[in-house]
Amino acid sequence: MIDLLLDTAPRWALLHAPDLLIMVPLFLAPLLAILPSGRLSWLISIFATLFALFCALILVGQVQASPVGVVGYDVGNWPMPIGIVLRVDALNSMILLLVASIGVLATIFSWPTVKAEIPERKHPLFYSAFLVCFAGLCGVAITGDAFNLFVFLEISSISTYVLVALGAGRDRRALPAAFNYLIMGTLGASFYIIGVGFLYSATGTLNIAQIAEMLPSLAGNRSVEAGFAFIIVGLGLKAAVWPLHQWLPNAYAYSPSFVTMFLSATATKVALYALIRFLFTVFRPEFAFEQATFTYLLMPLGLAAMITCSFQAVFQTDVRRTLAYSSVAQVGYMILGVSVGTVAGLSAGLFHLLNHAMIKGALFMAVAGVVLTFQGTTIRDFAGLGRTAPWTMTGFAIAALSLIGVPLTAGFQSKLQLGYALFDQGMWWAVVLVVFSSFLAVIYMGRILEAIFFRPPINPRKSRKEAPILLLVPLWVLALANIYFGITTELPLGLARDAAAAAFGLEAF
């Protein structure tokens, strides 16, 4: 299909896909803010995300067809290190495809929830902020410049703070959640840009590829090591790596339903991509201080996240907070794969990143359906909904089983690949902890499923009421994807393995 797309795509799209992927959503955003109609803003947002998906598919095909596995784009024909450089390889083309795909589904799903949760006069502003956030996330993934990565990271973050705060119309707790997110996000960005400053002082360049080329000759340089430490902390905060995750539970629990769904499936994934880019492309695993970071920092933090946040999820009574703590635990799985420091470990972590985006996207879509039709988010509110909203709750159940890691689901396949990578390094004890964390997922997701399918409805006279069709369609696309990719893993696992190989090879960037 991608080959056919490359053959039929217009020449301007083939030449300028990296630039257009960012510029079209970014330039449409201010237009949306002044439109009088929220529905028109929604339709334009669908167009913008569909166009971004079109460009992402072109870039995936171009990377696969390239003899060097990289697509470069010099904005304004200014070459590096003077101009803005966009670079796409197998690693970030996978992330772009993920963000664009989720963006399309999320935008289609958004209209019923935005109508119900956001004041009508703010609909254009809401979709304008969303497109800014979307463009920023794509920019983080595609830039080849360490400073511009910071710029795009802040573009996405600032708009996200607005999106979270707009949830105050439904729940006033969205305001302190947005403020807490702002403070923690600003700290993360500050740590990152300080780290980039240290690297610039040592190398004299901000281009990621040039920094990577120069660092091997700067072994033992204190500025390089300090820059590494600041960047790891800054991006770890953005990616909600335990224990830097304190902003996430409230941001997910009190945001508008659409914002929670989109952020859970994309924002932490893009920040984790940036962390992986620096760990494997810029600093390289063979550096002694990075090996120590893998062994004594990232691996313990990944394992702690898996266990600690799974325990916290067990004791939550609000479904959205349960899923929020689960998200931090699942980031732990990804960090554990990264910390193995091998191609197999990194590909397992990236594979789980893809699958977790599908899982959490489906789960939060289903929760949004409950919020929309039954106005409740506690486990008690979910009682008996398997009878009153069977399509919505069946989609939720499929994603929940995938989160647990039941065989024939996508979640099982990525945990299996992680287990293989750990066994290859003789880390059987870590596999035991992965299994134990999955057992805790059985408990906290089982509590919700038990309420849905085995308890009577709170109000037995409440009529059968499904979520709107605009919500059900993207929900079932993701639910069925969890089953399909649990049976055949060729596409997502192939993308993850190619991405891991590209991360380990400097020539691929």
C-alpha cells in the first residue's frame, strides 16, 4: 500500500512531506481560533490530521526505500548547522505514524465529548490549541536539531496546559491539575535546555548528528556528562518516568475526555522517543556513564514503576486515575526495555510503546463514552454497564485484556518480546517482576471488569444507552487493532525492530 502511495502521490508531497507535516496543522491553528463555528473547526482539524497521516505514510515509505534509511530536509535550503534541519529515519517515522494515526482517530472521536464538556464559545479555541499541540508533537519527532526539539516540546506543552485547563467547565480540579502540569513541565523543559547548553559549550553545534559525531572524542568531558544528566532528568519528567510522574494522574483524571485520550496515547510516547534518541543516537550505549545509567538508574526506575504504580492502581476507585497510574507502570515496561541496552531490548520497549498507545487510546475512549452517557467515572458508576452499553464496554474489555497481557492480544505480544530480551541477558528475575506486575494488572483491571459484567446496574430501570457512533467507530478500530496485532505482529514489530536498528546506527540518522 505504501509503495502505491509513493507512486501516486503528487511531486510536491514527496518533496516537502517533512515540512508540510508540521506546517499545515500549525498554520491552520490560528485560523481555527477565529472561526465562529466549532463544528467547522472540528472538520478542519480532521482534515489537518488526515493530511499529517498522509505525509507520515509517505515518509515511512521514503525511509524504507532509501538506501541509507534516512530522509533529510533543509528548511529554506539552508544546510546544517546554520539552517533548520529535519531528519527522518525508521525510529522517528514510526513515531510520526503513531501520532498522526492516533490524531485522526482522536479528532473523529472528539466532537461528542467536546460538545458535552467544553462551552460552545470555546470550541474553536479548543481545536486551535489541539492543532498546535499536534504540530508540536510532530515537530519533536522530526527535528534534527537539539534546540528546535526544545522549541517544539514547549509548543506542544503550552497548548496542552490550555487543553487541560479547559476541563474546568466540567471539573474545577482541572485548574490545579493544569497548574501542576505547567510547573512540572516547565521544570522538565528547563532541565533539558540546560543540558543542551552544556552540550553546545562542549561541541559548538546544536545539530543532533554533528553532536553525535563529536562526542566520542570528548570522553571524560565534564560538560558532556553534566549535559547528559540534565537531559535525562528533563525528558524523564516529560515522559512521566517514575518518580517524576506526579503531574500525570491529575492531568489525566480531570482533563476533558478527548485531551486525556490523546495525551495518554501520544505525549509521553513522543517524550520517550526524544529520550531514546539522545540515549542511542547522541550519547551511544558504549559510553561508560551511559552504561552506568542503564544499570543503576533506568532499570531500577523501570522496575519500580511497574510494581509501585501497579499497586497504586489497585487501590484507586476512579477509573481514570486507575488508568493514569497504569500508564506510569506501562512506561516502566518501556524504560526496562530501553535499559537492557540491546537492539532486542529497545525493539521490545518500542513495540510496547506502539501497543500501549492503542490500548490506552481505546480504554480512555470507552471511559469517555461512560462520562458522556452516564456521567460517572468511579468503579461503582461502571456497575452493570455491560448490559446497558454492551458495545462500549466490550471495546473497553478487549483493551483491558490487552493491557493485562492476555494471549492473542497486542499487549501480550510486546510483553513476550520484552521477556525474550531479558532472558537473552540472563535477567530472569526481571521477567518474574514483569509477570508479577501483570498479575497486579489482573487485579486492578479485573475489579473494573467485574463491576461492568457481573454487578447489577446502579439503576436497573436505566435504559440501554450506547456512546455516540462517532465515539464507537474509533474505539472499535483500536479494539480490533489490539486483537489483530495480537495475532499477527509483522507490522508493529517490524516497525519497532527497524526503529531500534536505526537508533543504534549513527548512519541511519
